[in-house]
Amino acid sequence: MRLFAAVLPPTRPLGQLAEQVGELRRLPGADQLRWTGPDDWHFTLAFYGEVPEEALPGLQERLARAAHRRAAYELRIAGGGRFGDRVVWAGADGDRPAMRHLADAAEAAGRRAGLAMGEHRPYTPHLTLARKRTGRLDLVPYAAALADFTGTPWTVTDFALMRSHPPPPGVPGSRPRYEALARWPLTG
């Protein structure tokens, strides 16, 4: 099963971002992007890839320990940008060091559970809003339109182990579906 750890923003900040994305979808060329929606938006902490069923209990145990060692923290969806000419994203503001430490702990949990985690990269908290389908669309105007966005702050009190169900093959416009397998409160 394809798994990742994530922080799931609450309804109000997601609704505010959805309004901003509605504005982005009015920009020229927006139809050349494959847009995600509030049900898809999450801050990935660590991506585990394909995880064998027998590794799941060890991963969950280590994630529970990581949650026990981390305290709740303030966060808000704010700003945005682009990854090259492929992805438009919304960013995060608030206690970013706490978010990075939680991401590091989630990654370490995967390594300790015996998962092949790949190369460690600097953590950039983001919500993927759109991916370019094809063509030569310039994503700079989309990133610029997100620059001043600031959502309502909230307290991150937990994180989740998520399963990604791939889209059905051959169904145009279908997207992956995400399912929370477990959630742990931050109690440190």
C-alpha cells in the first residue's frame, strides 16, 4: 500500500484557500492545469511509497512515539509558489520549525521501521493546488496571485498516516483518493 504521513488542515482554512483557488482558476490558461481540491489538500510530512503490510505495525508504533514527543503548534496556510514549470502550491506560515521537526520525526520513523526513504531533502511545507498537464503555460502569475494569501491560523494537534489509492486506470480526469489509516495527537 502507498503511504505517507501528513498534517490535515481543518475545514475553515481549507475553505479560505478554496476561495483563493477559485480566483486562480479564472486566470488565463487555467484550463491547462489539473487542479486539486480541498479533499486532496494536506501537508505531507514524509512519503513512504509502497509499504508492505507486515511493516505497517512497526511504522505505526514509531509514528505514535514521534507524536508523543512533539507538542501542538500554530500554523496557517499562507503564500504560495511553484515548483519549476510543473506545480502550483500554497505554503505555510507559523511555527515552521515545529513543522520541520515533525516532518523529520515522521521520516525517521519510516527509516526505523525499515522503509527505504531515499535521500533526505530540506522540508518545504506545501499544499499542491495544480499540476501542469501540457503546453507552455507560465506559472509565475499563479504563484504571484498567491503571494499575499493568508488564511486563518489554527493549532496543529495531530497528524495522520495516509493511504493513497491510485485513480482508476483509463478514466479521464480521475484523481487519487486519500484515506487516513490512523491519527496521533501531539502530546509532547
